[in-house]
Amino acid sequence: MSVAALALLLAAQSPAVASNAAAAPTIAPVLTSPDARDVHSFARPLEARVTHVSLDLYADFDTHVMRGVATLSVDARPDARQLVVDDNGLRIVAVTDAQNRPLPYMVGKGDAVHGAPLVITLNGNRRVRIAYASAPGAKALQWLSPEQTAGKTHPYLFSQGEAILNRSWIPTQDSPGIRQTWDATINAPCALTVVMSGERTGETPCEGGRHSARYRMDKPVAPYLIALAIGDLKFKALSANTGIWTEPAMLEKSAWEFAGLDKFVQAAEGLYGPYRWGRYDVLVLPPSFPFGGMENPMLTFATPTVLAGDRSLVSLIAHELAHSWSGNLVTNATWDDFWLNEGFTSYFENRIMESMYGKRRAAMEADLAWTDMQNALKEAGGPQSPDTKLHLDLNAARDPDDGMTQIAYDKGATFLRTIESVVGRARWDAYLRGYFDRHAFQPQTSAGFLTDLKTHLLKPGEAEKIGIDQWVYQPGIPANAVHVRSDAFPAIDAAAKAFAAGGPVSAVPDKVTTQEYVRFLDQLPRQLSAERLAALDGRFHWTETGNSEIRFAWLRLALANRYPPAEASAERFLTSQGRRKFVAPLFQELQGQGEWGQALARRIYDKARPGYHAVTQVTVDRLLGR
């Protein structure tokens, strides 16, 4: 990269923080209440906690290893003897103080989910240097061959830290309640660009075929939000403070799909106050990325499955942007309170969509989410299942990923919508804006939120009218839940009913929204003849559609009926992307189809598994009994 090009890039990435945003604290508090204790981290932050992580790492694409040094800044009690950090498969080379004097350390007993504690004797030091290397199979890192990328020429690396995966490449206290600032110098091949979830501060010239990029995050964040990607990446600015990163072959398509990025930011700020992170860019990743999006600060990671070509799936951006307030600014202190991230964000997302596209579009998406919530209720074991609570009990024997269900998203959003219905939108919006201000750059618990709610919003009798404790601490969906009903859906529901009763396919509406097509497919009975399915497929060509949401809804129906053309379509879909939201339910559907489906699932998964991220692999392995 030329000096001039580098100067332009750094200028494009310099933060422009709103002047009315409160400054971030250098050291964020750690909550001390019993419900803030994170059983999924070995850390003992009340004795000694990490406040800053400085990384100096070499990305080795030959061995699939990140190696180098992590320097940890430590805030400790005067009598603290040890610092305990999280380690999952790291090869520890040496642990020293700031003067390179060795510090005693040991890797304790751990388990397959959480890794192990790395226990370091401080000897009075407040800075610790750990020389180490990640394992080739580090769970947070996916190394892609050139053939797995859009360009087919260069390799690619990306990280995915949520929930507790970053400990597989960064030795730190990997708990959302222990917020940390960070900086990083990442050395990579000259042909590849390094991007991270922070402010780019510089780059070295190419020397010996490699160069280094420097990044920093001067605001304390949950450690799962430290993220990087390295690949053949290009950038296109969409406004002064927004833009797209992706492979060159995908750049124009991605930029067109997300052309309204700056308007999304403006809509969000109009609702709940200033965006406090400087830039807001989006990185469109290769198809193996396991989630729809990941809200890494300043740089949302996004799946290419949202590139529908008609901007119909851009609610994903509304969701990830909303996390800049709920999740990144105010973060669940433990994974038991995951809903504080996702329930708030799902509510906020819908408000952004209403602001951008009107109440009718927002109502359709909220109504579909209601159906998703009912389905999640059944999948969790029914309304009495403890996993349908908002505040969960994910004991240390469980993987925090077990709590990442639609319950957190949709029951959480429905709870907030129900509060709004009681107190009124004006009061509710003023409260939420104040809530984000009061708790900015801090962890939060369910109990803390309810206390804040009663202190700053609710009038006498309103807590009881809403039933706030029942919503958070009891299973199921309370009877007063607000169900937003779309006025577009009665007609599409009637069309589904008529078709299911034998009506002509010509009577099924066309030229409707993605949300209406998904609703139509979801409303059809799960048993339809091959002739009826062929009639739909012949008219709408859903077996081959490039709209991932419609393709997914169609395949769930078609596979349930063993519709022959669905076999090849499912194989193409499942081997061309690794988004867990789509992959897991389709394999689950196949597993329920006897030997026919199970044999097909095994055949497809054998082919698809090497291209999936570890997050998706773990879920499907469990489904298929591997």
C-alpha cells in the first residue's frame, strides 16, 4: 500500500465521536453482587483483574497459528498474589514481568467447554507479559483456504469471540463483566489486509513479504468483542463515517445492499442518543461465518446470506447497529443475562426499522418474531421449561451457547414492548436513553436493570401491572405479552389456507415482500403432496432462490415432505454457507425424517463440515450424535 493510500485510509477510519457523548472511563467497574459472578470464566476479578490487553501477534497462514505476546495491565488488591486468566488450548512459552523477569505460572485443570485457568504469580507486578501461540484448531479462529473465499486466490482468517471463544487466541479474563481496553499489532502477509474492531492507527511498509497493522480500542469493552479478519479486503466509503469492507468480488454488491448505512446510524441516534464509537463500518465475510452478524465495535461482521439483491434483509444491520448501545455500551455481566444484550437489541432493531421503513414493515417483522418465539418455546420443552426464563441458570456444566436461543431475543423484546404499552412510548424512550447514559461502558445484570427500572421509570403499581419479576424470573410467556399483529398477514394467511385446501397456485399472491413469503410458507401445513409443492416451486422457483430467508423456509417445508428436488437444493444451500440459524434447523429436520433424512444428513454434513466454523460444527455434531 502506498503512503498516499495509507494516509487516505487512516483519514477515512479516524473516529468522529459526537461531542455530546460522555467520555468512556479508562477502567470500567466489575460488579460484586452474587448474580454478577461469571461461572464460565476462571478469573477472580475481585482479587486481580485485567484492565488493558496489548497484543503483538504474527498470523501464520502455513501453520494456522497466531503467535506472539500479550501484555496485560492489572488492577489488583494490595494483597493479591495471583492473576487468573482464561486459556483454551494456548501453548504458553513464557510469562514475565515488564522487565522480562520470569513469573511463576501454571495451567490448571479445565474442561472441553471452558478451557483451563492460567494462574500467574504476580510478585507485586501490575504488568504481565505472556508469550504464547494459539492451537491450529483454536475455536475462535477460522482459517480459510483460497478456494473457500470469493476471490479464490488468497487465504483468509477471521475470528468469532462470543461467547467464550476468544480465550483460544487471547490469554485474558474472558468474561463479559470484565471490560478491557486493548491495542494490537498484527503481522500478516503483504497481500492481505488486516481489519479489527477498533481504530486503525498505523501500518508498517511491506518488508520480507509481510507487514503489520496497528489498532486500538480506548473504550473498555467486553473481551469477546475483540475481533480481527485478515484477507484480500477492499474498502468502499458510504459516507464520512460509514463504509464496507469485503473481498473485491463482493464489494459493489455489498455496498449497494447496505447503501443506507449512514441513515441507519442517524435513525438509531434519533432514538437513543449519540453513537459513541466513532466509525460504523461493516465487514461482509465469506459464507462460513456462523452468525447473521456480530456486533464487533466499529466493525460489524456480517454474513453474505443477507445479500438478497433487493435490500429486503437489511434488518440485520439494524440489529447489529443497535448493539452499539445494547450489548456493546451496556453489556450482560454474565451469560445468564444474555437477554439484556439480545432482547434490548431486538426491540431497538424493530424501532430502527419502523423509523426507516414505516410501521407496516416493522409490524411484519415483529409478528414473524412472535411466531419464532412460540416455536422457540416448543423447542425449549414448553412454557414450563427453565430455559424459557429470561434470566437463566447456565451452571458451569453447561456451554453458554445453550442460552443463545430465540427466547433471549424475542421474549426479551416482547417484555420491553409490554413495558412500553403500559408507560407510553414517550416515557419509555426517555427512560431508555437515560438508561444507556447511566450505564454506558458498564456491565449489567437482570436485577440491576429491574432496580433501575423501578428507580427511574415506573410509578407505583406499574411494576405489578407489568409483572416485571415474572417476565424475568419465571418460565413461559406472561398473559399480558404484547403481540404486534401485521395488517399484511391476514391476506397472506388466507392465501396459505386456501392453497392448503386445494386452491389453485395462481391465487397465491406474487410481488409481495420477503416477510410475506416467509409467513406464507410458515403457515402452510407441514404435510403437502409432491404435486402441490411442485406447483409452488414451478411458479416461484423457491428451490433455487437466492433469498436465504425464503430458501430456508421453503427447505424446511420441502424436506419435511421429502420433496425430491429439495435434496439437491438442500445440499447446495448447506454446503455454500455455514450460518447456524439456517444450518442447524435443516439438519434437525433431516434427522427427523427416518433413514432417508438421516442418510442425506450424513452425506451432506461429511461434505459441509470442513467449511463450517467451530460454532456451527459443535451444534450440528450434537444434533447428529457425533
